[in-house]
Amino acid sequence: MHMEEFLFDKRLVERNIRAGLITREEYEAHLAKLADVTDKGEAFSIFDDDSDDQHSRG
């Protein structure tokens, strides 16, 4: 993983901003450069089709 990937990692970005490693403006610019991949996503359910029936029975 490249250093830039660590700097802008969602899990670390707030800490990196507070530490002065990046600015909020740099982070916003990084987000603006990212490609929109929304159409490549796929919806899924973590429940089986009949799981609602099991929960409603009590």
C-alpha cells in the first residue's frame, strides 16, 4: 500500500488531519478525484428470504 493510501484511508484520515499530515482541503480534493463506481455495486441481503417469517412468530 502506498503512503498516500494510508494518508487518505477512511479509518485514519481524521487522525492524519489532526496530526497535520494532510489538510481537510487535500482530503476533499482526493475524494473529488475518485471515480464514481456506484453502478458497479450490487445489492444483497444478509437475511434469507423466509427470515422475516421466523422473526414475526416471536
